[in-house]
Amino acid sequence: MAIHGFFDERFAGVREAFERNFDEFGDVGASFAATVEGEFVVDLWGGHADEARTRLWHEDTIVNVYSTTKTMSFLTAFVLADRGLLDFHAKVTDYWPEYGQNGKEDTEVRHFMSHSAGVPGFEPKLAKARELYDWDACVDNLARQAPWWEPGTRSGYHAVTQGYLIGELVRRITGRTIGTFFREEIAEPLGADFHIGVARSEFDRVAQMIPEEPAEGGEGPFGDPDSIPGRVFASAPAGTEAVNTPGWRRAEIPAAGGHGNARGVVRAQTPLANDGRAFGVEVLSPESCRLMLEEQTNGPDAVLMLPIRFGLGYAFPNEFMPMSPNDDAMFWGGAGGSTIVVDHKARVCLSYVMNQMKNAIVGDQRGGGLGKAFYDSL
């Protein structure tokens, strides 16, 4: 397997772990990148962009990263807060009056950020993935429904809905869609090749997402269809049969539909590990960067069924998801395997992005192994 890119000599172990993902863990095409003190120390890519292995994964190949996209929504919200346009402790209705229905009147913005708003799925559920492309219909669905639990009392992973919730606040405040605001105010100034809504002109460099074959037997990946997890994932069809279509790529789905590679993810997120500044651009104030460390929830997540401690958007590492040795580092990951870590203490940002999915909701051993190799080298 030809591995391309560069790495600082002290991170030779990362390069070995990256190659091992192809040799032992089934990667088809992938990328890994990391910065320390705001400078790239690793930027690797290799493999193929399609299941048939007829297209190479190039330096500028991008792919759907599923929920790693959420961290771009978080960053967008932090930018608005830093500019005094968004208050995480304000009521949602201060910005989006129609949301205050059916027991959601006291929902605060921070509940959107921490998966505790109580609207983790669409109700009524969406029948087809293409319904996700209709922004107005999706946010109207969320505004009308009653919360599944009292907002703010627990977390329950808002797998797809979170992006619409945060994105509608962005639209109400700025008059721009979240994809447009992110591109103009964050991605372009930082030179980050990451897209919430991909232009047709970029389609030729989008890699194919490859599903993992489900295990035989069992009751399905989310158990009882009437349980909260079952209802959440049934409410928004988002399988690879949709993700690999032009409609999905063009749509702004800010919790699950972003496209990029590891370099693009890291370039966008590195300011958060460096007091708000990176690559000559000041994105946030140091004070706003520290907001991400405010714990919002801590306990069993009603959807992921694991104990998770959420800050404003990102989660903190724990024994089930040991993404960093620093317990106040922030991270998240995407269905199938992509990951992102923002570690302000170590001034580190790292990401793994791939196209061969594994049956996991938030990252898997490939990204975790690369993260461990990176911190061991550091």
C-alpha cells in the first residue's frame, strides 16, 4: 500500500499505525492529519476512493464524514457567541419563536449543543432520506413536536436533528444558511477544505462511502424499534445508498452530511486548540474557546446507551471512549469511523477520515489506534 504525505520523524509510529489500518483493519481509502501548537506535524493519505479500487485516494479527495460534521456546527455556534450574537444560556425562543411549542418553551441554546433538548429524532419520522434535503420541513417538524424528555435533564444523542437545531439558529441570527456561514466565515479564511453542502464542481473528488456488511442474526443495530435509540435512527434514513447520491452531497445536513478529509477537518478545528487562532487567522477569543469546557450533562446517554460527559457540543474522553490522555480534551466521531480530537492542554488537533465504514456510531479502533500512536509519540 502506497502511503502519501508527510510526518515529523517523531510520529513514525503514527505512519505505521496508518498503514496497519489498511493491512489489518480493512481500510480502503483514508487520511489522517494532526497539528501541534497550530502547525501540521502529520498529513497522510492513501488507498482508493471507491469500493472497486479503480480510483486512487488523492491529496484533495473528500468524503462524507457523518457526525464529525457536528463539530463544524459547534464551531459555527462558538463564532456567533464570540461576536455577541448568540447566548448559550438564552432561551431558544429568543431567536426562534416558533420553537416554543408543546413543552419546549424553556429550552435553552445550550441544550441544543449538549444533545439534551429532548428532540433526538423526527416525529413524525421521515420516510426517505431525500426528506432531509427540505430544510424548512425539517425544522418545522422539530418546532412542532413535543420533547421526548424534559429539556436539559439528560443527554440523548441528537444524531441528525442537532444540525438542524443549531443551523436554524444560525439562519435566524445571520440570514445565511449554516453551510454558507461556515464557508464564508470559517472555512475560507482558514483554507479548510470542508463543506456543509458540496458544490457540483467538487463532485469528481468525492470518495464513495462503503458500508460494512451487517453481522448475521441479532435484532438489528439499534434493538427494539420502539425504544428511544430505535426511534431515533429510524426517524432519519441516512444510509450509504443516500450518502453516495448527488442529492445528499448538495444538501446541507449539518449533523451528518459534511464532506472533507482529515486535513480539512484539522485545519478548521485547530483554532480551538490554540486559544482561537491558527494559520494567521483569529477565529475566536481565548475566552470563547474555554466555553467548550463547560460541562452540560454527565451520565448514561439515552440513545448511545453509554455514559457520556458532554460540554458545549463536544464530549470529554472517558473509559469507553479514551480519545486522549487529557480528561478535558474534546472529541467526537462519525458513524463508520471518522474522528476529531481538540486538546487545548496539549495544543493538539487530530482527525482520521475514511470511506470504509465499520458498524460503529462514534468512531472505532482505527481512529482510536491512530490517536494512541499519536499521543505515544508526542
